[in-house]
Amino acid sequence: MGISDVKDRFKQMPPGMNMDQAIVEAERCLLCHDAPCSKACPAGTEPGEFIRKLRLRNITGAIRTIKSNNILGGACGVLCPTAELCERECSAMMASDENPGGSDKAIRIGDIQRFLVEHSREIDFQPVEVEESGVSGKIAVVGSGPAGLSCAAEVSKLGYKATIFEALAEPGGVLRYGVVPFRCDTDFVEKEIADVTALGVEIKCNSPIEGKAAAEDLLKQGYDAVFMAPGLWGAYALQDDSANIDGCYSSVDFLASIRNENFDNIISDFKGKTVAVIGGGSVAMDCVEAAARLDTTDVNLIYRRSYTQMPAEEIERIEALQHGINFYILHQPTEFLKDGNKLTGLKLVRTKLGEPDESGRRRPLLIEGTEWDMPADIVIEAIGNKAVDDSSDWYPNVKVDGKKLIVAESETGATSVPGIFAGGDIVRGPALVVEAVQDGKVAAKAIHEYLSDKE
């Protein structure tokens, strides 16, 4: 297997709808007066409105609705769990108490949304413009993930000068470094970011905000407000020494290596190997599918709860099974097996479900006497992300919780320090792209009100 062959397997996501398919799907819309699908979109993208416009052949109007409400509408169309959000509320399903599954399928809202955004690029249509507003001021945004990009775009539309400070070499945050290319490829991400920079947003990469009180220092440097959206780039681990074990990867490092196309190392590390991935969310599904494309011998997914309790979408779980991934559900890893410092496997114990925990799901309980050893050459830990260890040093006067997440008002994104706002995963914990987009929108509005009140 050559490097070019591997790249081809990761390079591009499947094609989306064409015009005919999108219109046929839009024709199924019942044109609800008070569209429940729109109410179910966390970012206010208004699917009821853009589908209505598409059905009436107002193509540019439909595109404008999406991008005006959600500057990352393309990415959300690709990555959102629409089956759990807008599509679940779609009236076309005609669900009832007697027929809760519905008489028809929900309209493919996410696919239509993606089509319209891609079509806007084909016809070179720029749906969002900056209007003269008379306001002035400089806004610093820390992090170029969904929340940061959304906030920067919104304040720019209001007339402010927005500068994004990004620690990594390329912008996009989780869109670029946390999602495998076959789900959302680099070209697509870059076009979404281009829609942001077209509004006048400046992105400074390789520009980490680090050191004591770095966020507060931005205010002293002349920025009128700061929006913190650095994301969660630390990784939870099964053991404290995980990072030092030969053969153990965090999901953050593994997915970043795929995105950075470090295939020389990846091929030699994974080819012919047995891989175990710990976790049951979307990130874990990305990891198992990516590992399966690296000519591994076996890929095993280990999850401590049941199949139906996995946070990953049903379609993601099905796709993983179709790729030949072995699911070991109701199994809890307890420790790594090693030969010296080299990984040889995992010690597992079977679990059973007890009473519900704080998440509302039944708590996994270990079953005594069911321990067994699973051989593995490589383990990828996809058990959650957290704030990096020194993140709270960047804003020592900003209130944080026990997990080092920033405490911010949900209605405004305001923190305990006047002029500093926050959103995205650094506030919510690991969450959806569409929720991060909404955080950016909310904070932008609050920043404008904050600066207006100061005048």
C-alpha cells in the first residue's frame, strides 16, 4: 500500500445532492406555518424558510437564508446530527401516538442545506455582505473553531474589526483537526472559512494566546472585547501514563495526524496491526473507520454501555459495522497490558447496566470475575476531550469550574470579567458544531450591546 493510495482513501467525502434531487426532496415539504424543524435548529438556520424558498425556486434566497443565519451552514449541513435535531421534528414524518415512527421519512434537511451552500460556490454567489453601520471597535477572538468563526463573522457584519488568534498552523479548529476528511474534507472546510474572511475577518495562525493573564492583556492592547473559544485539546486517558506507552494514541493526536497527512508514520504504525478504540461517540466512530482504512488486520470498538446508549448517531454506528468493525459493547477497559513500554493489549471486564446516572443513561457496573485480556498492537483513546492543563492561567480572573471550563452566561456568553466573553466547548464541554455556532452568534450580539452601553 503506497502513500498515495492511503491519501485517496481519506481525501474526499461522498458527493452531495444535485439540483434535481434537492428540488424533489424540497417538494415533499408541507410548508408548515410555524415550522417545527426551524425551532429544532440550535443555531437558528431556519430550515423551514430555506426549504420553502427552494421549493418556490428562489435559489439565491434559500442560500442567503442559510448563510445569513449560520455562516458555517455548509459544515453544519454535513456534520450536524440532523436526525436528532431538525429532521426529528419534520412534519413530513406524520408521526402520531399510534404511529410514532411516522408514515414517511423526514425531509433530508442536512443534505439540502449542504447542496445549497455548495451550489452558491458553483455560481459564485456571495450571500452575506457587510453593511455600513457606523460602529467601530476591535474584537479579539481566541480560537478559529466553529464558535470563534461564528462570533468573528457576526461582529464583522455589525461593523467591528475582528481578529482571530489561532494557535495551530491552519484555521478551522475541530472542523479541520477533529473530523476525518472523508466526513468533511479540507477543501470544504477552507471554503467555509473563506466565507468568514470575505467579511473582513483576519485570522492569525501560529498565534497562541498563552501565559499569565493573556486574555486580559488583549484588552490592554486595545481590543474592546475578547471572545474566548479555544476549544478542548486535552484528552482524557485511561491511565496517567497513556501518552508514554508505545502504541497508545489519543483521539486528538490520531485525527490530527490524519488531517496533517503524516502517512509515512501512520502506514508503518498501523498496517497489519490489531487496533482497539475506546469510546462510543462520533469521535470514536471516526477513529475506527480511519483505522480500518489503514490496512489494519482487525479494528475493535470497546464501549462500556449498550449499543443504543452510544452517543454516536445511528448512521455512524451502522457505517462502522459495515466497515467490519468489531463491537465489544458492555465492556470496560481497566488497564493497559505491556511488554516493557510496548503495548500488547487491554485488560477488559464485562459490565451490566444499573440505575441511571446524571446523564440519564443507566450506569455501567463491573461484573466480578469476568476479566479477560484482549490482544492489541494499538489503542486509541476516544473517551472525551478536556481543557488543556494551563488554560485557566490565560484568564486567571475568569471564573472556571472544576473541569477548567469557563463559566459564562448562557444568554450572553459573558464571563466574570467585563469585556471577556466565551463560548463553544470551553464553556459547554464537548458539544455539537451547531451549538458552538450559536454560542458565537449569541456572544456577538452581547458584545455589540456591551460596547454600545459603554459609549
